[in-house]
Amino acid sequence: MITFVSDWRKAFRSREFRDQFLVTLAALLVTVILMRAFMGYIGARMGAVLRDPVLELFAPASVAWVMFSLIYAGILLGVVSLSVRPFSILLALRALVVLIVLRAVCQYFLPLDPPPDAIPLADPFIRIPGFRHVIVRDLFFSWHTALLALLAFATAWKDLKVILGVLALLVSGLMLLQHAHYTIDLIAAPCFAYVAYGLARTVTVSEVKSPSAAAPKKTGISSRS
């Protein structure tokens, strides 16, 4: 705990890190607000229905409780692992902004309707009184799979990379079982997560000139982080 606080204090003594961290938080907030409005547009727009040979192999089954349990477990593990490394958090937040933008662009140019027998992804843990609307047209690419993949790319711990990768695969399989996504949505998700992480890392490495105070020891800003 003492090391955790010390690392964050040291990081914020770097003006470059502090400025970029605050700017990134502001960018994330603006992006989320704009995306919320964009989701209203996506939800009201008609899209194409794809023929998916994989989904034709079995009938849908509701597995929301298991699926979202794995999703939240992965998010918790990823956030905790990143929180002890200020530079990793900065990198992950920037990648998250890029990922949201990439997903918005994809959904704008590739409008899809869900599979005819899809069971919507309704989060069983979050029940907001008076809010029953579930968006079913935000399909390409799968947000939950992409988020878990992004956390796997961002964490510096190899064992946790494997765990998060496995969770992403399990969640993808459960989404197929529920017919909540097309197969292509799930295959594309980690690819876009990798692109988002790579773009964010390139910008962050070039902008944070003195990472020694912000980056963890030995990992720094190398390509292995």
C-alpha cells in the first residue's frame, strides 16, 4: 500500500504525466457522453441481418449470470493490476478512448440487426428502476470481449494476460451460446483492442518524455509493457 501511494505521488510530480493523465480523463468523459447519445441513434437505426453458420448449429440459451460474472471478474482483475502502475493506467485509459471511437466508427458504417433468435445482453447485476431499454444493435464489434482483450494487452503480468485472455474467450463463447452477437463481432473484437492499444502506446510513448517517475520499474515504456 505504501509503495502504491508512493508510486502515484512520484508519477504526479512529473508535469508531463500529470497533464496527460488529466487530459486523458477529460477525453474519456467526453467520449462516453458522446457515445451515450450515439447509442440512441444506433438503437433506432435499422441494420442488416447476417447469416451465421455457427449460430445455426444450436438454439440460443440464456447464460447472462455466468457471462456477466466472468466479465466483472475480468474487469476487476484488470483494473487492480493496472492501478499499481500509473503509466499502465494512463496507457489503458488512452487505449479505452481509442477503442470507443473505433467502435463508434464501425457501428456507423456497418449497421447490423441482431440474429432473429438473439437473447439481448441485459446485465443481471445492474437494475436501474424505470430503465428497461436494452440496445440490441450495437453489435460490431463486441464491447465486452474487446474490453477484456484490452485489459489483457495492457497488464504487465504474464499470468494475468493468460487469465484475461481465457476470460475473453469464455465470454465470447457464452455470447455465441446466447446468440447475442454474430461470430464476426467476437472475432474482430480482440483485433480492434490490439489496434487501440498499439495506437495509444505509440502516442503515450512519444508524449511522455520522462517516464521514469511514472512508469513501473523494469517495464517502463518498452514494447513489453
